[in-house]
Amino acid sequence: AMDTGDLERERGITITSKPTSLQYGTTRINLVDTPGHADFGGEVERVLNMVDAVLLVVDAFEGPMPQTRFVTEKAIKLGLKILLVVNKIDRQGSEPHKTVDAVFDLLANLGATDDQMEFPVIFCSARERFAMKDPADEKSSMKLILDFIIEHAPAPKINDGALAMWVSTLDYDNFLGYVAIGRIQSGEIKTGERV
């Protein structure tokens, strides 16, 4: 789990965003976990300005929750592509297809574009570590979700020209000094280069 703070573990919520990066084949995938609650709206907006798509994880038993609406509305306004992951399909009483319908209704109510309404879907059980394109399919590896991301998430758009970076967060490291965390909008930067 990416939630490391005491309060996050105790309450089972995300308060501060957590990034992780992984190399999958020839593609680097950067994932950022974001808070879902309106109380952390500033944190959510900073994160959503850094990403190319939203991996919307919805419980197959509970369906879209109020916090799902909050983050999804912000993602829609930013024009981000929605990729739906229906989780916990192994849970007794789960209704994966009704969950997809409920997400469709949610996006329609939030004013999603036609492109956003045509969201791709994948089904899984994170706890049991399996995924599939349809609940009727045989269980497959969680790698299916990584393939799903590569297939449907747009690649970053970086313009030519001088280096320009949108900084979302400033941090400090005792060894490195000040650290800027953000998204490159144009140009390029190399490891070890000072900016």
C-alpha cells in the first residue's frame, strides 16, 4: 500500500499523494495515488495537472462513492481520459456490470465529453491478484492492467523548445537540497543536470 502516514493507515484513506514509477517492457509508467475527499481538494488538483489519464478504481460491490464523484468531476473538467478499473469482483454480491453502468451515469451527470464517455473497462481483484477484460473470462495476471494502461492512456505531450516545467510541489532533501516535483511541458532535462 502507498499510504504510509499513521492517520492514513488508521483510517484507510489517502491524505497526501504518493507517486510510484515502474518500467514495463519499453514503457515507463508513472502512477500517482490521490486523495479522494473534498477536504484535500488542493492536493487533488495538483496531482491531476500532472497526469495524462485517470485510472478510476471503483468497488464492484459498493459502486461509485461520493469521493469518486469529487475526483472524477475534476478530471472531467481537465479533459482527462478515464480508464475504469472495477475492483473486488471476487466479493460476494458484487455486480461488475451494474458498476460500469453506474460509472457511465456518473460521467453523464458530470458533463463528460463523448470521448470520456467511451471509457475502456477492466475487471480485477487486487486482493486476490487477478484481472480480466470481462468477468466471464478466465482469471489472468495483474499484468493485464499494465497492458490496459499502455493501450488506453495517452502518451505525454511535450512541446519542442526551451525547458519549461510546471512545478506542483517543492520539497527539501538533506542530501540534494531543494527538489522540484512537476511535469515537463517543453524541452528536455537529463539526469544530474542542474536547472
